[in-house]
Amino acid sequence: MKKYYASIILTSSAKHFANELKRKARGFNVIVPEKNKDNLRYFPDGEIYVKIPDVKKMEGKRTIVLHTGSPNPNKGLVELELILQILKTAKTKTEVFFTYFPYGMQDNVFEKGETNSAKNLIEKFIDYYKIKKIFVLDPHFGKRAWLLKYPIISVSALPLLIKKAQSDFKNDIIFVSADKGGKRRTGIKGANKKRINSFDVEFLACEDIDFKNKNIAVVDDIIETGGTLLKFLKLAKESGAKNVVALITHGVLPEGVKKIKKEFQKLYLTNSISQNQANIDITDLIITRLNRPSV
């Protein structure tokens, strides 16, 4: 019988990592929750069904829940909380790894009557479910000041994306952030997109970058409708760019992903969310971070 020092439990939205994790994650017991008698993960009325096999063996041991907050953020959160409640009852040493954090877009309060959804969720995970560590891949709220009080470990796929683009263009490429938020998260200078409120933005020119006859790679955390990236593409072409490619961690909406792939010379996209267009696998990155939890 194999001996494991930790377990990784995959939620439904993260099951696309199962085969690679089982093959590569040595020392980890990779678990996909069981289905019900009808071979489903939900009841006839649509309610989520969750059962963790051999949960008693996890008592007092390190257990990581791997979750992707898309394509169904609401159902996904219900499933995640049911799993966390089971683990809380079993008294495991629970951690969560979000390859994409749900409700991370509303990470600041712009107007009265709004809430910081990302912060609220993190507080609930820590205070109620007693989560020891939370890993988040390229969170939209990266480097926000309020993060410092929580056991959040930010993980970035950007080095993987940059390495691939540099290889394809033989290092003849300039990397640019899509907006101020991207500049805050990555430190890469770029376009000035000022967010006015939770929905509206003002897109401004790029700062101190000569695009003429250059290969340009725009870096952003997510694709939803693709509107921001298309505005950047228009600006880059008007500024004389030779080629424009996109480096994106999270492909949230398939229609947006297809639009960007069609309009840009190339799209580099991780499989943080299960998308057919994803071409950068992050399994090794997940394993590396879980093996170095304090990094």
C-alpha cells in the first residue's frame, strides 16, 4: 500500500488536472469525490452531492482542496464549502489552492452598498473553515494592501507564459501590462486603464513604450469578453506594432477566448480553467508550490 504525506482533493471544476496530478504528484494522494448511486455529482433537483472517500484517514493530516472558480462560480462555491465542512468535521489540516479565485473581480469597494467579495470569502475560509493556507494563482486582487493580514500565498504562471513567448520570438519581444491593475500585480509597465467603478473603465495610452515595428506581448490575468485586450490591440496597431500576442492566465469565458485567439497573432493561455484553447499546462507549477508551501 502506498504511503502519502498529504492528500489533494479535486473539485468538479478542477478535475481536468486529475490525470497529470496522479502521474506526477509523488507523495500526494489525489482524490476525486465520489458520485452518488446514479453516477452523478448532484441530486435530481440540481443540488450538489459530495462524498469524500476514506476521509477518516485524513484526520490530523495535510489536505489540499484544488478548486477552479469557473465556469460555474456559484455552484463551485457550494461544492467547495460542502467539502470544507467535511474536512472541518474530520479535523484535517486543510489548505485550498485556487487555480482561479471566484468573486475575485470585486476586490475593492468603489461605492456605498458594495462589498469586497474577495476579502469576504477569504475571511470566511479562514475564520469559519479554519483553512491554514490559501494558494491563489495570479489573483485579480494581487498585491492589494489588505492581503497582508491573511495566510495567502500568491502563485504566478507569468514566468511560464513569458518563457514560451520569448522562445517563440527568440527574445525579440516586449512585454506590456494591459492596465494599471496588471502593472500593480506584475510590475510590468504598460497601458493606463483607469477603473471608474465596478463596471466602467477609461482606457488611456501606453506609457513610455515605443511600439513601432516591435513584437508586443500584452500581459493580463483574465479574458472575459475580451474588450480590454481588443482595445489594447487597436492601440498597439495604431502605434505601429509588428506583431501583437496575448499572455493570459485565466480564460474565463469561451466566447472571449475565441475572440482574442482570432484577433491576436497568438494567444498563450494556461489551463487554470478548463478551456479547449489552453496551451500552457500548470500542473508542474501546482506541484512545485505545494511541495514548498511557505514560498
